[in-house]
Amino acid sequence: MAKKDEKPITEQTVAAPVEKGQAKPGEIPEKGKESDASAARHQWIAEAAYHKARARGFELGYEESDWLEAEREYEQAHPSKEEG
């Protein structure tokens, strides 16, 4: 039985143990940041490649060159911190 001033134990009041190197609740883990950046990069490139194909009337045979050109454009528009 809980004491007078104690709150009952519930899922909301008990935090899961945090292991060394693990993000605390409310924090974004480093790997999550990388995956988010990677997903955003992929989405940007995919959309740019799509627009290139659309402008050409979706003519077949240019998929890889559209993607590679979009990657180059992304790298120019978003230089990495290591290069800078």
C-alpha cells in the first residue's frame, strides 16, 4: 500500500533504465539523427530525379543518369561539414 504522499506506480511514472550511450527519453539518439538525415537526403534526390524524368516525358533509359545527376546537385546544394 502506498504512503499518503506517494504517487501510485504506473507506466507513466516508471522510466525504463537507460544504458550507457543510449538516448534518454525525449532525446534523439545519434543514429536516429543520421537516419533522419539519410532519409531526407534520399527523399530530396528521389524527388529531383523524378522531376528530371517528368521534364523529359518519362522516356526510359535515363533513370540512373537522372539519379546520379540529382545526387551531384544535392551534394552541391548541401556540402558536408567534413568538406567545409
